[in-house]
Amino acid sequence: MADPIGSSYVTMLDLAKLMYANDAIGEPIALLAESNPVLQDANVMECNTVNGHISIWESSLSGGTWRAFNQGVAATKGTTKQVTDVCGSLEKLSDVDVALANSSGNPAKFRSVQDNLQISGLNNDAAEAIFYANIKVDPEKMHGLAPRYNSLTTGDYYPYVASARGSGSDNTSLWFVTWGPLTCSLLYPKGSTAGLQKIDKGETRVLDTPGNPYYVYETQFIWKLGLAVIDPRYVTRLCNIDISNLTADAASGTDLLKEMVLAYAKRPAATLGQSVARTFIYCSKTVWTYLWLQSMNKSNVQLQQSNAGGQPFIMWNGIPIHVCEAFATEAAIA
């Protein structure tokens, strides 16, 4: 039988794993923290209504009339539609037995380490939700990118979905995203606060499994988060990249650099009044690796190396390519 205490609550064994020989508490190396720079890249803005964020799209345009003398002109109109996005609430509790924390000799440091572990997990959850959360399946969540850009033939978003023609269930995607208040943005509810909220609840009385009371130091984490695609033309998905068929020289399988050109060409040829300065490419580490390998076999190299703040990264035609470990293997999109 699984141990409910050891799996859900901090134990003396967890404390022992953090202690050095001199009884000082160490900081664990974040081996399980994923690389998800999408959380740092994204624009964040407040919803424009109490219940969500409304984007207004053109749904039809009417043509004019070439008028001759003594001839009237018919009245026409264009039409619009509203698209509403909502926020979900990602929450977590961290409970540490008061006696256990005090026995560490530094209860504040011990709690801080436990809280940081919780935050790493929440960051991973949020990044995954940005791409994959689907309110039609899980109505308590936000609505991510993949459930919108999920068809090559139908819907509002299909003109901006390109296929690398992979098949089966071991595919992945590469995304072009332009973040901004008029393109694509993360959301937080009207009248609330952006970002992850960490609330120290202090000493809290709880019950063990038989129902006996004891006291814990409790920290509550609340992250109210949504996503609005205000202008769908500024997000493009290159889907159906068959992972098993990728090769270093692109002689067979997916030629990533070629497919990226075809996918990017689905975006507007002009900026259309929107800033594209905050455009990023997101892909898995596997795709990122093969992009680099394939570029080494090209005479006209489209990838460039750069360095920001001491952190090296690669760019495609000046657009930063960020590895996002939230990506899962995907079934082929039709």
C-alpha cells in the first residue's frame, strides 16, 4: 500500500536529505525544473471584462460598387464576432509539520526550500497549459494553443497551421508566437494580480488520516492564468514533425529549415500595424538539436548563434529559438 504521508507530506526523511554534515540546510539542485522560457517571454495583461477577455474579430467584409453616372450605390456592411477567453486557477498547498520544521534548526530556510520545490512544479504545469490545456475537456483550466490550432482544414485557426507531413503518434510541433496586447497574451482576471501568488498562512490546524489534529506551517499558491489569441495570424504551428524520422543531414525525414519557411509564410507578409519585435520560436529539445545539426549541412545558413546575458542561444532569421520542455508527443493532425 502506498504511503500517503510520504507521498503528500514532508517527512523526516525529506529533511534528512536536505541536511549537510554540519546540520546546515542545503539548496537542492533543480534537476526536475523544466526549461520553459515561454513564461518569461509572454506578454501579460488584465482581462477586459469581469468574466474573461473579449477579442473582436472581423467575420466578413463587403465589397464596394464601381458607380456610373445616374446610378445608385447599394448599402453594405462588414460583420464582426466576439471571441471570449477565460482564466483558470492553478493552486497548491504546502504543509510542513511545525515540529518537523522547528527540528531543522532553521524553519524559515526549510520552508523556503519546500516552497521553491512547489513553485518549480507549478511553472511546469503553467507552461504545459499554455500549449495543451483544453477547456472543452477540462473546463476548470485555461484554453491553450494546441486545441485552437488543431486542424489543417477547418476552423478559425487552420490557415495558420502547417504540416511537416509526419504520421502516427510520435510527432511534435514547432510554434511561431508573437506576444503582445494586440496579438497573443497571457491573462489574469480583472481586478486581480498578475503572476503566481504565494500566501503564508502561518500555523494552521489540520487533521491526520484518523482525524487527530496537529499544526503545520502552510503556504498557499494561487496562479490565475488564461490565454488570449487576439489576432490568430500572429501564431503559427508547424505540426506533424515525425520525431523518429529526423536526421542530421535532412537527406530523409523532415527538412526542418525548409518546413519552417513554409510555416512562417502563413503569417502576414507585412506587420499590419502590429509590433513583431517579441516573436519567438518554441520547440522541443529534440527538434532544437536537429535544427542545429541540419543547419551545419546547409551552405546558406539560416541559423545564427547569439548571446544574451551570458546565455548562448540560436536564432532563425533573427527570431530567437527557445527550448520548451512542456511539449509532449502528439498524434498526427489532419
